[in-house]
Amino acid sequence: MSEEQYRHEIAHLARIELHTPDPDGTLWFFKDLLGMYETQREGQSVYLRGYEDPYQWSLKITEGPVARMDHAALRTTSPEALERRVRSLQDGNYEGTWHEDEFGYGKTYEFITPDGHQMNLLWEAEKYRAPEELRSKILSRPSKKPLQGLPIKRIDHLNLLASDVTPVKDSFERHLRLRTNERVVDGEVEAGVWMSSSQLSHDVAVMRDARGAQGRLHHVAFYYGVQQHTVDAAEMFRDYDITIEAGPDRHGITQSSFLYVFEPGGNRIELFGDPGMLILEPDFETRTWTMDQIDTGTAIGGTNLPQETYFTYGTPPVDPDPDEDAQ
Amino acid sequence: MSEEQYRHEIAHLARIELHTPDPDGTLWFFKDLLGMYETQREGQSVYLRGYEDPYQWSLKITEGPVARMDHAALRTTSPEALERRVRSLQDGNYEGTWHEDEFGYGKTYEFITPDGHQMNLLWEAEKYRAPEELRSKILSRPSKKPLQGLPIKRIDHLNLLASDVTPVKDSFERHLRLRTNERVVDGEVEAGVWMSSSQLSHDVAVMRDARGAQGRLHHVAFYYGVQQHTVDAAEMFRDYDITIEAGPDRHGITQSSFLYVFEPGGNRIELFGDPGMLILEPDFETRTWTMDQIDTGTAIGGTNLPQETYFTYGTPPVDPDPDEDAQ
Amino acid sequence: MSEEQYRHEIAHLARIELHTPDPDGTLWFFKDLLGMYETQREGQSVYLRGYEDPYQWSLKITEGPVARMDHAALRTTSPEALERRVRSLQDGNYEGTWHEDEFGYGKTYEFITPDGHQMNLLWEAEKYRAPEELRSKILSRPSKKPLQGLPIKRIDHLNLLASDVTPVKDSFERHLRLRTNERVVDGEVEAGVWMSSSQLSHDVAVMRDARGAQGRLHHVAFYYGVQQHTVDAAEMFRDYDITIEAGPDRHGITQSSFLYVFEPGGNRIELFGDPGMLILEPDFETRTWTMDQIDTGTAIGGTNLPQETYFTYGTPPVDPDPDEDAQ
Amino acid sequence: MSEEQYRHEIAHLARIELHTPDPDGTLWFFKDLLGMYETQREGQSVYLRGYEDPYQWSLKITEGPVARMDHAALRTTSPEALERRVRSLQDGNYEGTWHEDEFGYGKTYEFITPDGHQMNLLWEAEKYRAPEELRSKILSRPSKKPLQGLPIKRIDHLNLLASDVTPVKDSFERHLRLRTNERVVDGEVEAGVWMSSSQLSHDVAVMRDARGAQGRLHHVAFYYGVQQHTVDAAEMFRDYDITIEAGPDRHGITQSSFLYVFEPGGNRIELFGDPGMLILEPDFETRTWTMDQIDTGTAIGGTNLPQETYFTYGTPPVDPDPDEDAQ
């Protein structure tokens, strides 16, 4: 069977590890404000999950000198899909490595994107089983919605900055079999791509790094499922001194509702309301936005994404640019 | 490659044909209240699409002596998937037929479920291309949201009544490779199943027909994407004399928001707010609800689904039962 | 100046005292689930306020042998209005008494309605001043929205059961100068009235007690301000074992969004989403609903208010009726 | 009785007359997009009402050379209140005039604010009576919600620009007995005031005109009652080429949800979601925002009100400023 046949190899974003120079602040943000459950502590790391995350954790917070993404992991749709994707990467001369040392997950293949992001692929993931007191009457829900803060349901998607978008996109298309649902072109240059192999508008996005840096994180998104909750969250963030960068509003690209904030460690976090467009057509055609259409693309409402941060700030921050003053 | 490998063969519900004894009323319901666009008229039939339906039509209304579903069609994820599914059906002694006579769609395989419902499988579907004045600035949207009524986005899912749920479920699992996400059991008997091969909580559901009839339609659902719109719709239906059966509320099963009404011809229609649970895990385990859990299963809020209609009324209606007085 | 001139004498419902046989359960309900702040404890009583209640407390929970309302207090629009209302009551031979013994409130006039409910009128109310850490950046907000449960903003309105609605209504119209915004008539009998002198659809409602008892409480309502929060609350109540009686849905009468539950002590509590109709016309004409219109009156959506509880259960419960099985 | 006693003399904003150089565009905006009913045409004017406006009209559109407010009218709480307010204005040397020439309204007193806005006071207003086919089952609703566009319920409030805010505020406090609920001060200067005598956060606001012009309109607001509808409206405006200035978001001042657009004639229109804060306390204390708090004051979410238009553009536009490029 040819690679063409493999249209649904990546199931979803399973987890991310973030580094933070302010672990107390970062944990307060995710636990007290966003209602994530702590499932494990080991060394300098704390493992968290939202009440609908299916596995032991979706977010690992590790103390470190600088805010950044350590790695993100995609789960494949089957063990065979994992083998196929690794073989494809190896055929493409990606020098990845296998390891199996993370709490709650099994054998994992780690590789580096053409722009320097550490990505993981895995199949083996331990399902979270709630103790009696956290069990929900809603059987599809792995645990009760907590009474703390404005709880997010689960991790949603990843948005990477890249010095050059196209090679990252090409590698994701070729080796992970992700589909490019939407893209922004600035003349001949790809300025952003939104990719999935599922019905989500995107599991991974890649946007051009206006600072030209390599391998940075733009944001990771957590899912509410209800747009009103992004409005509620904005009010909470405002009163609890979390900097709101933009939103709540709705992107034209992906049609999803967004709210961007900076967690106390400095990583940009998106709160994701309803999922926006679900892609039911199996042969969805890539939509290409040009710069004259970008206003609708960035926001359907009145939001102007702030130039001074949105397109330049990522983690790890890069220094000596006098123009940058994120947060 | 074994059948085990084919986990994502059915993309989504593409279209349904409903018969109605009151075509004027039915068209007023779908066009004036639900804002569907008319794309074609032929003989006794009118073809309609929601503003985000990707193809020429998702709903065909045909004048007929009695309210019922004529057929529903699922689109496969590839042309090869269509061939595989047809082969499987044929191997299973389903005597289906190929035809190619519907506006906007190509070669279609028609077969009958073990309970008598006419189902179609197809790959070839003509994408809808909006004329200039209906083109949306939101590039992933096939046409502008109209200014008429409370427009639904698109068709969502199908719910069939069956005299015996299990054989229908078995055939959908085996031949269509649908996954049973949730089921209700009443002792040893399967009372309902919710199936998909995608991230939707269900593309097709099958529920036990309390009247024991065969091959009936429980409802077809149309998608708003926003729960508030089911609240708005309830108000519209109330004031425009459309009978509301139940909702707006949220099912525990599927976690989706619902509103059930009867269109003037007599078919039950669901208005579907947000999608509820999206199933990202590729190895999602079937949840089984028992009758002592059914309260949460049927509604998270205070709704009691009306016994006298919800579990007994379907189309075509079956007559001489003094207990039944739907609408 | 004649009484006719005094159209706006009652400002709003300021507070209520509820008795509960299960003080721990009741406090868990109001503090952990509904996010109310505790501001005082004295003897068998705990004083609570929502984050937008302007005074020291809006809800006093007192341990007692049976669930019931001890009293409710309306604040007048001025000190002079209080004097006028008391004079009118006294002229009407209501034998009230002045007292001044409640935490956070001053001189209060207590009287008994024709059906036996204890009502209070007052002007003097101490404004709540938040300590630094609870101060909100939103200056009109007396305190930060807490991170606990699904916090209600404030108390909203009171709904009384009466063996005979009309004398209570008459006394409220005559002596409190409340306006009857809407009423339900069952033949010649008034079955319910919704009254305010403000722009709210009602500060006080009175409904016929189907059990014929006197002086009971139907419910007290707390305000969210956003309909989605009643949906969120229903999910919370479902998973945390609070019995939902009806809703979320919207009444035709008052156009307000409702959710009815029983707190663990047994009192019925309404969670009130958006306020529904605001009455801006100063000469709003009373709307009278007849029994053939009552379906829309009770709910715009599909809710059927449960006959076995909604029209018969109140607190204190009345016993030996075999038909009653509330909760 | 002293003036101090008259705390509730103005009931609400009843109507506004706007001039437009593009009457076809303006009528398309209010009728096709915002679902207002036309109730009358006379000469160059068309009279419109939202489906919950209680009178014959709330908006009169008149063709004219330049976009501007012709006048706005407040309804008093009683005929006596009208007499008192007129007497107070006359005592304050306002040279107003009585007239009685508007469709659907009676005797009206017209006066000019210290900054030059034409304001009307009136009591006599003819209630709208819907013909049978427009009658709603919801008895408090004067007419059915139409099936056209995203229908607003009714007019809500008025926001005036003034070269000097304080004299206008003083006159409204003294002569109309409006209460200043919130204000913004820039050093010693009042930059904005939000006033009502009701439970609404404001019936009238006055903001400093950064262009120093006199007697201009900032915006008139129409009410949805549901925040989601401002999100829906933003999407409609985006796709139907109406310029969105800012929002949807929520102001800290008034806590209300906003969306600002320019109707085709050039007047700024606000779509108002839920009412935000309702002021139940009769002795609500004026909140004063200083410039260091203004971020939260202008928006709780991430909106930055656009400096180049929001604080400078009003109607009628004032010309020769090269910086101004509204729309």
C-alpha cells in the first residue's frame, strides 16, 4: 500500500513539556486558575491533566532557566502508524531516537524538526483511571470537572514559530502525513500553516518567526469547548493579573475562538473556546489566504493582533531586540 | 492488510432524503426558519444545503404520502475505502446496487440495513462553489451565512430506530468499520448505540424502536456549532408554531446539546448546538450505560425525554396504537 | 402628594434567612458549589454574600429542625420611602415591629403577609468593603469573583407560595407600591403574580400553593447574569449529586432563564441566568396569562415543570400527603 | 417635597433620529441586518422599531447631507415628572420649546444641552399594538422576533461627545435628576460619565470630544440581551462589509458587552449584548476611574479601543484634521 493511502496517521496532540523560570507562578496559573489536576511530581517536574484529558498527563511543568517548550508529543492512530511514521522519518534522514522514560507513556520516538523543535511520536499511553471520588456520572468524561477556577477540558493544539515555515510543513506532510488545511502566503513566502489529519482545524500550526529565530514555541492551546468560557477566563485573568495579549475573538483562519495570555513563566497560552470549523470532508482543499485577506483571517471581530508581540514574541525569548517588550 | 487496519473508512453523513406529505410546510421550515439554501428543484423534489455544507445538497425534500426517510448517504474517506466497504457488504451477502442518478453526486452504492433502512455509500461528491455574491470572506466557509431565520451550518448525524439494534450495529461495525462509542443496555438487550469512525461522538446512532417497527427514522440532526443557537431556535419554534419535543439540554451520552422538534411534515429534526465530546483518542473504549445511569445519559439538565413520543414515535409513523399521540 | 405618586419605593431584595436541618450540606452547596463568601458566623448562623452583593450579606443560613425561610428583607429606595411604607402598613392594620439586631443592617420593620410570610423592610444597610486582596479591578464590583465553584453574583428575587395569592398581591401593591407585571389566572383565581417596582421582571413573585398551606417559600433566586452559567451549573449539580428539578430553560413569564434545584437542606433554589425582560416602560401594562397559554408561560423550550413537585413542594414541607415525593 | 426626593424621574431612552447621506444603505443596515420593523414612512424619513421596543418607533432615519443625530428623546417616569423636569430646565434658563408633531408620540419638550445636543423630554408615547400575524406568544413581547438578520430587541442608550463633559453632566444631574454611576477623570478633567436614574448602568453617557467639537454623537446602542449575539453580529458585519471598530468585548466601566460598527451613513452604532451590571442599590456610589485604571475600564478582554477613531470620530464628522480617517 502506498503512502498516499495513509491519510489518518496522527490522532492528536497528547502532551507538552514546558520549562518555566517561575514554577510556583506557572503551577498557580494551571492549577488554581485553569483547574488542572496534578497527577505526579518528580524532581523538578509536575505533571498535570485537564479533566477530559484521557491520559495520565497532558502538561509537564519543569523548572528551568528560561521559558520554553521542551518537547511536544503526538499520538498516532495505531501502533502500525507509529512504525510507518518512524520509518518515513528515518528514510528522510531524520536521526531520531527511541526512549521510554516518561511517566504514563511508553516507547516514544523523538526527532527534531527542520527548524529545531523537539517533537515526539508515540502510541503507548496509559489511560487515566479516576479514583471513586473523582469519577464522573458522564461516562465519557475521565474525571469530574473540578470546582477550582475555570477548568479547561484538555490540551488542544500546538503552534510553533519557525524561521522558515515551508520545510517544517513539508516534513509534517511527508513524514507525519498531516494535511495542510489553511495557509497564509506573503508573496511567495509561506507565513503560516494549519495542519491536521483529523477533523480538527489543526493539531499543529507553524508560523513564521518575525525575529528569525529557530525552533521556538508560539503557543500551546487548551480547550474549553464553549466560547463563553473564554469570556469568563478573560475576566478572571484581568482580575488576577495575568496579561491578556488578545481576544476573546474568533479567527477567520480555522474559525476558532481564541484568547491569548502569558503564563507567569512567560510562555504564551491559548484558551480555546469552541473548536470552530470541523473538517468533515476527507478531501478538504487547502485554503490559501493572501495578505489582503489577512484582516478577516486573523480576527472576525474587531481584534487587531498586537504587532509588537504576536508575531515576534515566542519562547524561548530572544534578546537583543529593542522593539520587543512582550508582557 | 487486514480489515483491522481500516479504522477510518467513513468520513461523514453527506446527505439525507426525506419524504413529506406537506412539502410547503417542510420547505418553509428548512428554508425560512433554518435558513437553508435551495440549490435545485426537480420533479417533486427540492435540494437544500446549509451554508457550510460542502456539497451541492445535504437535504432532499420529496413530496410523498407519508413522512419518512427515503435514504441517507455516508461518504467514505477515499475511493478505495468505498471499494473496500462495498466488497465487505457483498461478502456479507448484502445485495446492494450501484446507481448514479443524483444531482451533485456520482456513483453510489445502495444497500439495506438488517432492519430495513436504505443506506447509501459514495465517494464522488461535487463541491459546492458559491457565486460571487454568496462567497464568504471566511475562506473555509463554502458560502455566506444567510440573513434568513436561524441558519444551520450543515447536516450532522443520523439516528435510526430499529426493531433490533444489535444486528444493525454489528453490520455497521463489520462492514462500515464504524466504532461504537457509547451504548445503552437494558439487561441483555442493546437499547441504543452511538457510532462513528471520526472524532464526532456519532455519525450514526441506532435506538430500539419501542413500537417494534422496522426501518424507521428517529431523527436527522443539523448543526449550529453554538449552544446558544439552540436556545434561540427554541424561541423561534415556539413563536412560529413548531412543536418542541424536548430541549434545549445536553445529553450525558455524547455530551452534545440537543433540541428536538417535528418539522411540519412530521419528521423529527434535531438541532445540534456544540458538538459535545470530540473523540481524540484513537482507541476510545466503548462506554456502556445501564438503565440505572440513564437519567444522566439522557440529559445532564432537568429534561425528561417524553416517554409518550421520544421512544415510540418515528417516521413513517405506525398506526393503530392508541397510546401514541405524537405532535 | 398622593400615594399614586410613589411608584418606586422598593429598591430590591436585600437578604434572606433560610433554615436548614443540614447546615454542613447547605453551606457546602452555597460556598463550595456557588462560590459565596462567608462574612460572619454567630451562634447557629453563617452569613454569606455573592461577589456582587453590595452589603455584608444576602443569605443567612441558620440551623433549624426544618427547611424554611425565616424571613426576607426588601430595601426601600430611600429612608423616606421606608417611613411611608411602614405608615401604610400600619394604616392597614399590619401589626409589625421594629428591630435592629442583624449584623450589617440597621433599623428594620418586620411584618407578616396575609398568608403568613415574615417580611422585613429596611433602609440602613452597611456597604461591604473588600480587603485589599479581594478588591476587583472592576470598580463597580464589590469584590473579586472567587475561584471556587460556579460563583453566583448576588441574590435576585423571592418566590412565595400562598394559600391565596390575591390578598398577598393586594397588600404588596397597596402598602409596598409594587407593580404587578405579569399574572396567571385559572378561571377567576389568581394562580401567580410577578411583582417589582423596578426594571427587573420581578423582585417578588407569589404563586398558589397547590397543597393549600400558608406562608411557605417556593424559592429564592441567585443571579449569574449569563445564561451559559446555568448550563454549567446544571452539569456541576448533576455530577455533585444535587437534585435538578427543572431547567435550564427560559420562562415565557418574565422571559428569564431558570434552573431549579434543591439545596441539601431541602429549600428550592433558583439559578438565574440572564435577567430576561427588563421593564423600561414606566407604565408597563400587566400581562395576564390564561391556562391555555400556560405552556409558553412556563417554558419557551421543551421543559415541562414537574407537576409532582413544582406546584406542590415548598418549605417548610407539609406532610401527610401521599402524592408528594419531592427530591 | 424637595428636588432631593426625585430620584427616578427619567424612565429610559425612547427614541433617536439619525440623519444619513446614504438612506438606502442605512435602512438596509437597520432592516436587513438588524431586523428592525418599519412602521411608517413620511417625506424623507422612515420610522423603525425593534421587536421589543414598546412604542411606535425608536429610530427615525432621515435623509440629510451629513451623518448626525437630529435629536434623542427621554421618556419620564410620569406626567408629573415631565412637568417637574421642564420647570427645572426653565428655572435654569434653558430656552426649550414644546412641540407635538412626531408620529406616535405626544407633547414633547425640546431643549439644547450646554454642548449643543438637541434633547427631548416626553411622557406621551403610543404603545405599539401588533397585528395578529406579528403577535408573540410571549405576552411581554410587543411583537414576534422577525426572521430577518440578527434582530435587535430595542434601543438601549445614548453616548454623546462633548467639548466639555462637566457642564452637560451637571445639567443632567440637576435638571433631569440623572445619577452619575461611573466617571473617568484625566487629572482634574472629567473625560467621561455614565448616567441613569434606573437600574441600567447608563441611559446616557457623555465623553470628551478629543477633536474639541461641540454637540456631536458618539453612538447610540441597540440591545440584544445575549452576549453571543454580539459575536454572531460581528461575523455578519464582517461578511456583509460593515466596518467593525472594536469588539465584541466587555467594558470594565458598566461591565457591559459591546460591539462598535459604523452604519453605512457613517454614524457609530453599538450592539449591546447582556446589560452588564444592573444597579440595584438605590444609593450606589459613583465610581471614579483614573487614567492608570483605564485599561480595565475600557475593556476586560484584550481589546484596545482604536485611538485613531474611538476618541475622535463622531457625527457629524469634523473636517480638516489629517489624522482622522474613520472607516
